[in-house]
Amino acid sequence: MSYSVGQVARFAGVTVRTLHHYDAIGLLVPSERTHAGHRKYSDHDLDRLQQILFYRGLDFPLEAIAVLLDDPHTDTREHLRRQHDLLTDRIDKLREMAAAVERAMEARKMGVNLTPEEKFEVFGDFDPDEYQEEAEQRWGGNDPYRESQRRTATYTKDDWQRIKSAGDDLNARFFALMDSGAEPDSPEAMDLAEEHRQQIREHYYDCTYEIHACLADMFTGDERFTRNLDGLHPGFAAYLKEAILANAIRSS
């Protein structure tokens, strides 16, 4: 039997233009043509098209497909073996991708979306989502941001309360040190700055000394950070910045 280009296009789920292109580059030349020059495809041509579409589905370039199909040393069984190997590899990769998606879904399911009342209970009048859109625009493509999003997706209300409690305790020790007159580059202040860095590493992302120093610059460079930190204790923004920078220098 023979089939028109339109019939083959419908069978294979491709466009007539695609079949014309395959013919033009010699990848799939129809076995017959009518007196009017119309293409007619045989069952053998359909078998070849099936092979072509299989390799295209695996993202093989057309030139490589032509080499594979026209290799005189490759028989049908060899094609089947190669296809089996390629499909097995693809299945393994898809399983890995599916497992990754399932882990992400599970993380989202485990995470508790705090209600406004719970947010107020945990964070007071500070809304952790207030700058979410801006943060994603500024750092969304960075590994630390993605890592932070992945970790915090699983945090419950109790987790957030524990994290906030640890932060409040660290701040209280900073305030006591400031009130004692200790300089921000004193060993005690640098030790607290290192604890501050370690809390970020534990709860959010791998905060290197370089990243920590960049954060410190924002504490006085962005008036919102300055206002929030100084609202906790007058002068805290500048003090914390200097302690972090001194700690970074100490580590080098």
C-alpha cells in the first residue's frame, strides 16, 4: 500500500511541512511519486519515519539520525537494542525528575502556610513576606536564595518560633555587649557576629564570609534594614555591620 503525504502526516502526528523537509534533506524520501509529482509513502517509508521520530523524541539532530539509519552495518535488531538502551536511560532520568518533583511537593505539603494571626504570633509586627517579591527579583536566580526557599518550605510554626527565639537571644547578647561599651571589633562582638553567620547557615543557606559581609553593607545601606535594626536597639545596624566585617577580616 502507499499513502499520501497528508495521510502520513495524520498517522504520525507531524506536519506536511516536516515531511517535505525530511524529503528535501534526504532523510525520508518517499518511495513513489504520482505522475503529477505527488509523494507516495510505502509501509517501509512509514517504518523509517517511526525510527526518525523516535530519535527526534530523544533530541537527536537530524544529521545524526541519518547516519544511524543509513549505517549499512546496523540491522533491525541493532536498532531495537539501541532504542531499548536509550529508552531505559530516559526512563531513569524521568524517574529522577519525578522523584525530585515529589520531594518538592512533599516539602510544600509539610510546610505550614502561616495564617495572619500565626504570623503576628511568631513575628510580631514584622511581616516576613513583605519583601518576598523584591527578594525574588533581586536574588531569585542565586543558589543561596533557592536553597533558602527549599529549606523554609518545610518549616512549621514551631520551627519559625524556634528560629526567632534563637535570633532574639543573640540580639539580646549583642545589646548587652553594646551597652557595656565593647567595640564592634572586639573578640566578643566578632564571636557574636560569627554566631549570627552560623544561624543563617543553619536555617537558610550556606552563608560564606563574603556573603555575610555583603549583608552587613545592606544593614546601613538600605534604610529599611537600618530602621528595623535600630528599632530593636539604637545604633544596632551600624554595630552589627562593623562586627560582621571585623569577623570576616579575622577569618581571612
